[in-house]
Amino acid sequence: MSFKSLGLNNALLKAIEKQGYKNPSPIQEKAIPLVLEGKDVLASAQTGTGKTAGFTLPMLQILNDTKHPKFRPIRALVLTPTRELAAQVYDNVRQYGANLNMKSTVVFGGVKAKSQIATIKQGVDILVATPGRLLDLENQKALSLKRIEILVLDEADRMLDMGFLRDIKKIMSLMPAKRQNLLFSATFSKEIKELAAGILHNPVLVEATPENSTAEKVAQKIFRVDKGKKTELVTKLITDGNWKQVLIFTRTKHGANKLTKKLIASKVSAAAIHGNKSQGARTKALAQFKSNEIRVLVATDIAARGLDIPLLPHVINFELPNVPEDYVHRIGRTGRAGAKGEALSLVCIEEMEYIRQIEKLLGQKLETEILEGFEPQNNDEPGKPNSNKPKKKNHTPRNKSKNTSKNASQNANNNRKRNDTRSSRRENSKRR
Ligand code: AMP
């Protein structure tokens, strides 16, 4: 299928060609005609599937076809959870709309509002925004949402995770009731379905990938290792593999800083990106990472949301997320738009329960490996009466022992029995 057959105009087709896209991705194939028809769309699409073009291209076409002759009220609003995603969506809006007479801008917190206000005053058709700054500006009467015709909620699941539900409801109340609504989400929890029910009118459901599934081309692997040996292992993997672009996830901002320092001390160039960093530092770190000035970007889940790094080959979970859906988001950073990628997780005994939750969500068991010199010494899972001591460490004398750990899968089998009694705890953690 071609982009042309989706009903897009020549100006957009030219811009798409400039980007080098040959064919629409599955989500684009499904969403673009529906959006052009004016339908409300509820789309399940993980990062890296091309979802941004999936809503931006038809949105530009609709606005272009119905241009207001005299002045430019904001007619389309794209809400995103993070600054980085807002900046990235705005970049795409500009690229795809390069051949149209369409004005757009982006507003988010962490930077001064003055120039944002000045740009809006000059008239914009499309506004990309994070919820907090948008409400700030609306409060100051620096913008009005009364003429919104199209609303896009991008990464809606993450917006809920980040506690934006109240802000979203407030923003809804500032818009006309009659409008086209598009909601994109990587995961489809009960909460997302509830939010969608309150916003969308007779939506068409579009699922580009099976619910909560990970990108097919991502090779996933677990390295069992003790907590205290993780930094050494991660450094070894990067240096032995001569990896040039690695995104590492830690659970905490402090952990991200600590690991970054240790990597730099081991002569692996790295920078951290998290909520305590200024917008300037975040933008700089990302730019350095994209241009290969630094090899490693260490990020927390929230900061990493919305990073667009094409063809990112390696993602490492230095620590596993305690919300299994975050694992799906994290590994969505690799294997983007059909490229191959590798997602590795360093898992200590304290994280075995997280692995079980993740495997349950994915509906698959993950391959486990133990590297020579990094055999876990601690095999007592917290809160378990019996220790999960591996029966025998049968690694080969080679560099990498492809001990696709019988022990680990045996342990996992044993542990599966205990899983049932833990379902209520899992539910709680999902809700968080
Ligand atoms: P997204 O899921 O919107 O974050 O897009 C992921 C990446 O895929 C971005 O780098 C886009 O530039 C790229 N992309 C989007 N659509 C296509 C397409 N049809 N063909 C190839 N790459 C694409």
C-alpha cells in the first residue's frame, strides 16, 4: 500500500518522500483514512510504530482543507506527557507540514513562557503541549482553546501514569464539545478505556500491534547477576561489544547519576537524563547521544518517554521497572520502525518477581543467560521460605557461557506455582 492510496495530498506526499518513508506503517495504514473521514479514533500503538505520522499527516490535511481565511485560532491541540515527546511531535508537525501554509508551535514547562506566549499571539493553527504549561498559559489568558477542532492525546497511558487525569479533564472543559478526538496509547488498561469513554464519540478502535506486545524484532534477554556486580557487567557488555549507542534504564534519578559517574570513570562516555535535570541539560544530553558524541544515555522511565532515537540498537534495563507495562515502553526504544534491536535486562534475585510479572504480561518466557565471572552468589529470593539455589553452575569455559540458564528457567517454573498467591499484589502494582 502507498501513502497516496491513503488519500493524502501532494504537499504531504512530497514531505513524506523527503523523510525517506517508502510505505505507510500498519498504524498509519489503518489510522490515516479514518482520521481523514473525521472519525474519532482510539489507537493502540506502541512507540516506534510511526504513530506520530499516523495522526499528524491527516490532521494537517484536514486543517489545510478547512483553512480559516482571516486569523489563526488554535484549531488542533496535541497533548503529550513529556517535554521531550512534545518537542519531537512538534518537529514532526513542522517536517510533514513543510509544504503547507500552516503554523504550529510547542509549549512545555521548564523554560520561560515569554517567547511561547509571543509565538501564540502571532497565530498558530496547531499547538503541541504538555498539560501543565498549557493550563498555565490558559490561566494567564495567553491562549484560548475555544476553537479546537481536533484533539490528540498522545501516549495517553503515560499521561495517566504521571497523574495528569485532572489536568486532562480541566483541558477538556475548555474546549468545544464538538470536535474530533484521537487517543493513542501503548497499553490499554481499564483506566485508559474509561478515559477514552469520557472523551471519544463512537470511536473506531485501531490496533496496530497486539495488546501489550513488544516489537517483534527486539531480541530480549535476561542476564542474571548480583546487584553489586551490575555496573561491572554493564560496562563489560558495552566495552566488549564496542557498542556505540546504548540507552540504559535505571529506576531512580539517583541511580541514573551514580551509574553515569561510574561509566565515565570507566572511560565510557555517558550522560544522565531525568526529571531533576534542567530542560537545557536534557536537550543537550539527548543531542550528544543522537550525534554519537556520547555512547550511553542513562534515563529514568519518565524522562525517556518520547525520546525519538531512530535505529537505537541497544537498550539495557539496569534495573527492572516495578510496573510491567513500563518494560514494554522501555524496550519500544529499540527496533524502531522495523529496525533490529536488542533489549537486555540485568536481573538480581530481588527482581525475580518483576520478571515473572513481565513474562506474564508478554505471554512469553525470556531467555536467560549467566556470564562467566558474574554468576549470582545470592540466590535467596526475599520473602521466600526456600532458597532458589541453582543446582549447578554449568557454564562453559568460553567467554560467554550460553547457559541459557536451565537453572533460571527451572527456578521460574518453581516460582510460577507461587505466582497465583501473588496475584493480588500484582494487581496493586499494576494500579500504581
Ligand atoms: P513514532 O512511532 O511516531 O515515534 O515513529 C518512530 C520512527 O519511525 C520515527 O523515527 C519516524 O521518523 C519513523 N517513521 C514513521 N513512519 C515511517 C514510515 N512509514 N516508514 C519508515 N519510518 C517511519
